[in-house]
Amino acid sequence: MDKWKLYKGSLDTIVLQLLGQNDRMYGYEITQKVKEVTEGELEIKEGALYPALHRLEAKGLLEVEVDHVGNRMRKYYKLTEQGLREKDNALQQLEDYLSTMKKLIDPNISFG
Amino acid sequence: MITLEQKHIDHLYDFVRRHFVPYYDLQTELVDHLASGIEKLSEEHPGKSFEQLLDIEFRKFGVHGFEDVVAKRANALSKEYYRLALERVAGYFKWPVILQSLFYGVLCYFTLTVIDSQWLPMAFYVFIIAVAIAGVVRLWRQKKQRERKYSRKWLLQEIIFNGGGGGVAILQLPLQLLLFFVNHGSERIELLWFRLLVAVSVVVLFRIVQVVCWVIPDQIDSILEERYKTYKFSD
């Protein structure tokens, strides 16, 4: 199975968590940070990252700032208050999901 | 690591435009992404040219290139547009403006009661469709005028001038109601609830057309300025 398919469902949570740990980030920086943190295990696809960022922005979870960096403009994303709350919810849901999956796939657990 | 010069940035803007991204807000984000990627790649492949590095970076967007990014951005902004439109339509049903809407509704209801013709509801919807067609023509003219005046295109601007959905979506609902009456007749016109329903639908449709074709386009400068203020909005 394509590993990316497993991660894709958690893309919003990954983005929210990264923005929770950093004041603000731009698209390319997010792709590089994920690559760095996961030691190359996960590479976020550009074609999926920007739609996710735009969707979260439209939901009011992210706000944007545009700054001039050298000879070009850079769009930074940061969490709103609502985004901060949503990040905590999303993390909790992800932890619950992981715990459920672990129960399902752990061969040592008896189902009675 | 190389730092891209202004000519490279101009080339990247041209590149994303040629790959079907006509909107400045999206162009800016994609240009920065490509530029950052090229700068990073130049460390790993010092022998490769700018064009070769751009090709590697662009391939990361997949076989559809920027198509998905543009489509999904349009989808997210359309939802924002519908919220804008809904707020303004709802504004016509709040005190004291609701008095005006009520007046139109009552006028419509009593006209249906007094004239008592099966054709009258259809005449109302034909009127709404005629107003909507005039509105769509107005939107199209305003869009052309703005495109001549400003070189930069913004995605939200495009959605506003498309009336939120391809320009003709605004005609669909009154047209469907009209077709319903043509196919099923309006023999229930003598019923009170039926006349009420027609009166309410006519007023609501009229307000929607008014908001989509007149109110929002007339506020376009302030809406775009608010949406894109972070770009220090200017042409």
C-alpha cells in the first residue's frame, strides 16, 4: 500500500501541529520540516499541502501574513485562536485513532 | 546555495501563468515555493541549470501540475463567497430593512390574490429571470472593465464576477421554478399557502439576484482589499 495514503488523512493534523510548534511557517518550509522531523520517511506532496492550507484558512483555522523576502513575496500561515483549539482536538482524535488501531493490529491482545 | 535574481522571479511568474494559474494571489505563493525549492536543489545539484532545477521542482506537483491547487483553492474561496452572499441576503431580512422585503412580499401576495391567474406565478419568475440576465450581463461588463483597468487578477474577484458559479448559476433556481409551473401548472393558486410560498420565493430570489449581481460587485474594492490586505493590495 502507498504509505502516503495512510498519512494523507492526517495531513490537516500534521499542519496544525507544526504551526502550533512554530509561530508561522510558509508552504515550502512545512514540506522541509516534515521531511526533517520524519528523517525522510514522510514527504508531503505539494499538490496536497496547498489545498490543505487553503482549506484550513477558509475554515478560519489559519491566518496569513505576506512579507517581502529578498526579491519575492512570501505567504506565511499561522494558527488563529480557533485553529489552536482545533489543533488540540485533532491531536486528541489522532491519539484515539492510533490507540484503536493498535488494539486492532496487536496480536498479543486477547478479544476474550 | 544560489539566491534567485529578479529575472528568475519574473521567469517563475511567467511559468506559473503559462501553467494555467492566472491569479496573482496563487501565483505569488507558487513562485515562492518554486524559488525556495530551486535554491535548495541548487545546493544538492550545483551543476544543473535554473531550467533543469525548475523542471525537477515542478514535477513534485504531480502529473496535473498546478491544476489541483487552483481547483481546490477556487473551491475554498467559493465557500467564502457563499458566506459573503448569505450574510448580505440575510441583511435584507433583518430589522428595519425587512419592512421593505415584507412590503414586496405582501404586494406579490395580494397581486396573486386579486388577479387570480394561473399564469401570474410564471410571470413573476420570468421577471426574476429577466432581472438575473440583466445582472449577468452587468457582471460580465464589469469584469471586462476591471480586467482592462488592472493587470493583476485575483481569484475571489473571478468568483464574484462569475456570480459564485460559472455566471449562469444565478438563473438556475428561478428557471427551475418556472419549469415546475410550466410542467405542473399552478392550479393550486387559490390556496393561501401556495400564494404565500410563491410570494416568499419571489422576494428571496429577487434579493439573491440583487446581492449577487449588484450589491457584492459594487463592494468589490473593499471586499478584495479586506481579503488581500496582507498583500498590501494594489495593482
